[in-house]
Amino acid sequence: MHDVLYRALERELADGETSAKLHLGEVVGEYDRLDGVAYIDAAVLVDQQPIGKSHRSNPIAYIKAFDHVRDVFAQQPLAQQRGYGPGHFSFNVKGGRCEACEGEGVKQIEMVFLADVFVTCDVCGGARYKRDVLEVKFKGRNIREVLDLTVDEAIRFFIREDRLGQMLWQLQQVGLGYLRLGQPAPTLSGGEAQRLKIARELITAAKKQGHRLYLLDAPTTGLSGTEVRKLIGVLRRLVDLGHTVVLIEHNVETMIAADWIIDLGPGAGAAGGEVVAAGTPAEVAAAPGSHTATYLRAALAGRAAR
Ligand SMILES: [Zn+2]
């Protein structure tokens, strides 16, 4: 999926609008034909790479919802009285952030022979903001305390902020309701980073023109049954918007939700083996010689019974 499909599409679509950067020098895997490129305007690889190495990067900023939070704080009477704008509640620009740590909340100590060490900033105590900015409160919480809220808590907290609420709801839909809004990007797992990327795509999907092909690598990894069903609903929304979703997946519930399955095997080798069967879930479930077929039959029977 990465080395053949994505790379080939990247090359084919290089002239058009694509969020993919050309990786010069990267080899495109061998293939005979690439059909249907005319129906796609962009290919988007939603992988498990981290969303950033900086402590400044976090879930709320990544989905571009931090602007709304800062606006809410800038509208509070104390902020207006003191002339604070939304920028005062940012830790990326000068103004309200702690200058000792430049809003990171931590200081990096370079070690000569060891990995760098992060220690809590001794000026702000990890709060990232100046004390007077932290005096501004919305519903009893300052900006630092809001960044400590989980997505689930923040949805209730910002119940009257429609746009912000919708963006946070999208994070909940991809199974990230437990994340703290200000959780530093380097602490997120690969699976969390991938689901965050899916949420951002959904938030911005309505504004984007054209048909996009989304490529995902095992997005259900680490999710519970309920969360898997939510995620399938989320992926269906992308399809309803006119996009196409291709995923590598071992989760049977997700497989039977697909229009088309390509079963690679036998077993799960590094290169995926050979094509064992291809077709609709019902067709692959009836395919001889497919190990997956057994599981598909059980899942399809279970769905029929429900
Ligand atoms: Zn500081």
C-alpha cells in the first residue's frame, strides 16, 4: 500500500492538488497497471508517524480548534479589561506565554553522551503561561486548566460553543475522548497519531474539493469493540462525502464493513504473501483456501443474526 499504491499515485497526481509531498529518490514499487487515477484528485496517506516532535504541538492545536479556545478566553471581561487578545493565550508567540521556557513548560537539557533530558520550567512550574494570564478564567478554569481537560470533559465544558464542540466531538468519534487537549505530541502513540489525523481530515473534509483516496494502516489497532464500530462509522462518512478509503486491516468487523476485500496470504509475511482471494465480503467468505474466509463467515453470520 505504501510502496506501490501510494507512491504510484503520488507520482501520477504530482501535477494536481495533493497533500502528498513528492519523496524524490524514493522508489515506486513495481506494478503492471494503475487504473482509475482519473477518478481521484488527491491521495492522502494517514499513517502512524508522530504529528510532531515539539511539546508545543498537541491534539487541540492539531485539529485547529485551539483558535476557538483562545477566542473564548479573549472574550472574558478580565481579558478585555487588560487588553488581552487571543494571542495572549498562545504559547507559540510572545505576550502571554512564559518566556523562560518559551511556552514549552519544560526546558531541554542537552546531555553530551546521553539523550536530552526535559525538566519542568522553574519559572512557570510547567504552566507555560505568565501568572497574570492565568488569572483570566472561563467558567472557573484558566487556560492551563482547560488544556488539562480530556476531550470528553471539554465537550461538556464548551457545551455552548458550537463549532468547537463539533471539532471535539470528532475526536471523540475516533476513540480519542480520553486524550487531554494539551497533551504534548511526543507522548502520543502511533495509533493515537493516526486517529488524530483521521479526525482532522473529517473536520476539514467538507471544505475540500474533489475525491480523495485515503490510505490507512491498521487504524483499529488498540481499539475496543465499541470504538471499532465508531471508527467504521467515521470511515463511512468519508465514503459518503465521495471519498475512497483503502485500509490494511486484520479486524474482522472492519473487513465485513468493506465493499471489497483483497485477502493476502497465506499467513502474514513481511511482504503480505500472494493474493488468496478478492471480492465482496460474501465472496471472499466463500473462497477456498482462504484462512480469512472462516472468520468472515462467522462475522457475517453474527451480523445476520443481529
Ligand atoms: Zn516556563
